[in-house]
Amino acid sequence: MHRPPATFQVDGTAIRKRRMELGLTRDNCASKAGISGPYLSQLETGARRVLRPPTYKRLRTVLKVPTTDRRLLAQAEDRQEEESNVPGDCAPREEEAG
């Protein structure tokens, strides 16, 4: 049985580019996706790179990116680098502070 990943590592530059293509402000996009504006800003700047599946799905929906389109996801080498920098279960689990 196929299980979805526990988290998605995203490409902040791709998120920002797509949001701007659609003419959405950061706060408007964040609100529609159910996250805070500062959290979306952290994603776009790369300060945060990990999303849980429900959050990723909402953001993808707001940005009108089909399920099979992987443009918002980090490239494989970016994901490997990120994984090597996070020790076991010490990674922060909180997605949104605001």
C-alpha cells in the first residue's frame, strides 16, 4: 500500500514565483492556504523548507498546481542536503508560529 510522505520539502523560490504569476499577495495567498503571512515568507526565503501533507496540499491548491506537478518541491540534491543537516527526531515539528 502506498503511503504519502510524512513531510514535503519545498522550493521557496518556486512557491514565490508561482504566487506572483497568479498575482497573489503573500498575505492573501497565506490566508487562502490556512497559514500565516510570516510563515509563507519563511517558506519563500528558505528559512523553512518542510511542510506536512495537508499544508502542502492547501498551498498547492491555492497556487493552482496539479497533484502530479512537482514544481513546488525541492530538487533531490536539496532534499538530501536538508536531511543530512537535521539530526533524527530533533527537527522542529511545528509548522506555524502565528
